[in-house]
Amino acid sequence: MARATLERVEAAALALNYVPNRLAGTLAGGQSRQVAVVLPSLSNSVFADVLNGLETQLEQASHHPILGVSNYDPLHEERLVADLLSWRPAGLVIAPASSTEGTRRMLAGAGVPVVEIMDIDPAPIDMAVGLSQHAAGRAMAHYLVGRGYRRVAYVGHDISTDPRALTRKQGLERGLSEAEVTLTATVLLPGPSSVPLGREAVARLLADVPPGGLAVCFSNDDMAVGAMFHAMGVALKVPDDLALAGFNGLAIGQALPLPLTSVESRRVEIGNLAAKALLSRLEGETVARVQDVGFRLIPGATT
């Protein structure tokens, strides 16, 4: 179509408030510009950062994310995947909860590129971009033992539907066992991770386990920040009375009066690479089945 003709068509469409039916175009054989994205939460900046990385790459290629949030509910995740795939997206990106067999079957038979993000420990259905959560937990154990800690506790949110947090805990236990250290105590509270939950959980821990040379590893930074607030409120000295370690390397943890010991999870990079992998596959290119972005242990002042 000539440029002048195209401009007249676009002007007429604008005057008529015309919106093209992209679904009809897809059904007729055109490629969808929509990419389904299923994340477990947007309650903290972790998955917001991932989404930012995804969206930046997708928008540059004129693709657009359609978001569903599972809230770590495997059955809700299954319904989201079914609904989003019914719209025939160009591909799907998912940070799985404890996915059901039904979800796994749908992803395996989706007929579009599927990228699982955040964790590379399980074998992916199609492609995976992330880090070894097990290795991250193990690295934290080695760091704490290397700092001289022999009393180590674990505090977390409900990890029964959060496979990544569960895998990190298993890595932590593995690393401690290699130094002949076992967890002194474990406190898990129901519900998603949050700063208030971390404050409540560490209070419960300290009701049974005395401080003094005690290092507490948290399921993530949110929980650890809550523990710092509790320590400040009851005049416990960090790290002398209570050492704190988190996960994700969030800005809030690094902005504390004592920067938090943590593991940086490189979330924006994960989003970027996931989008690039999906787009490359749509172009018919060969893409690595697993892409490991690695992690960085942040030796903060709280341990």
C-alpha cells in the first residue's frame, strides 16, 4: 500500500474510532502480538522488576504482555494459564507456583514458546531463564559458616506453594550439613512474604531461641527487613545479638542503617533474557534451553 493511501486509511480509522480485531486476525493465520505472562505476586518489587525487563524487550519488538497474577495458588495458576492460552498468544512466560499436572500438560502442549523464569533447577518444559535457587541457598550457608556462625535458624513465609523459596531452604540445609551444622530452628508463617510477617516471625523465633551468636536466614529480603525492625524495637544489636540474611538484594534492604546481607537475583536481566528468548524462537532461531544468569552474594553489615 502506498504511503499516502496508508495515511488516509489511518486518518479515517482514527475519525471512526476504529480498533482492529486482532483476535480475528490471529484466527485467520496472523501472528498474535500478545505475550501471556503469569507471575505469582506483585506485592513487592521482585516481580515488578521482572515485568519491567520483559516489557522493555517486548515493546521494542511491538509485542505486549498480558498479565495474570496467581497469588501462589496452583489452581488459580492453572485457570490463568488455560484462559490466557485460549486467546492464542504468541508465547507464554511464567514464574511457576507449585504447578499442577494440568498446568504442566497445558504448557507442554501449548504450541507456542514457553519460558519458565527465576529457577533453573527443575528441567524446563521448553525454556528456562533464571538462577539456581539451590546454589544460592547453599552459597549463603557457606558464607554464614565462614563468618563463624554455628547457630543458624530459618524464618520464612508459607513455602508450600513457593517452590523457589523451598529450594533455597534445601540448598541452605545442604550447605550447612557440609560443615556439620544443622538448623537450630525453623519458623514458617502462613501467607505471602511481607515486612510485617517477618517482624512477627522473628519475634516468635526469639521467644524460643535465645539471641547471641544466632544467624537467621530469611526466605527473602522483605522478611529480613521486618526482623531488623523488630531488633530495633527490642534493642537487640545487629549483628552481635542477631545476624540477619535475606534473598533478592532489594533496594530497601540495602538502604537500612546496616545494609542487609543478601543474594542479588538479577531480576530485570531475567525479564530481558526471557523476552529475548521468546522473540528469537518466534523468528525461528535456535535458543538455549536453559540460561543461567547467576547470582551475587552481598556481604552486608547484618552478619
